[in-house]
Amino acid sequence: MKQKKGETDLGKTLGVAYGLCFGGLLSLALGCGIQYRWNAILGIVLAVLGLAAFVSGIVLAYARLRCPYCDASLMQRGRLPFEVPNFCPNCGKPLE
């Protein structure tokens, strides 16, 4: 099925959101470790960038993971789903 202009692929969006979230958490952990052990300024910058990446992943998922039929959010009570659901939790139509 061809996508219309402006439609997003839900699987790709979910993958990007997970990449940002996990990359941000890794960067946050590394920044805290570097700040504690070696260089404080580099650690703080890395931790802040990691936190920003994590938050942007959550915001991206909340804004773009939506049902194409009823525009309901596919995030499960504010959590990232492990995979794109088969059916919309709001209208019940199948998602591809």
C-alpha cells in the first residue's frame, strides 16, 4: 500500500523514538559518570544532551504515534509501546 503525502510510517517513528530514548539514557549515564570521575563540564554537557534526547524521543512518540483514522494516541497510558499495535485502542480499526 502506498502512503499518501503527509502520512508517517508508524514502525519507523517508533524506532526513531526508541533510538532517541535509549541513546539519551546512555548519554545521560555516561555524562554522570564522566562528571563524577573526570571532567565536570563535559559530563554536565553530555548529561544535558542525553536528557534532551530522551525527552525529544517521548515528545516525538506522543506527537507522531497516532491512529491514521481517529487521530488517537497509540502510546499506552504515556508509555512507549514495544511494537505498533494491530488495532487502534480507541476506534478498533486495524493498523498497518
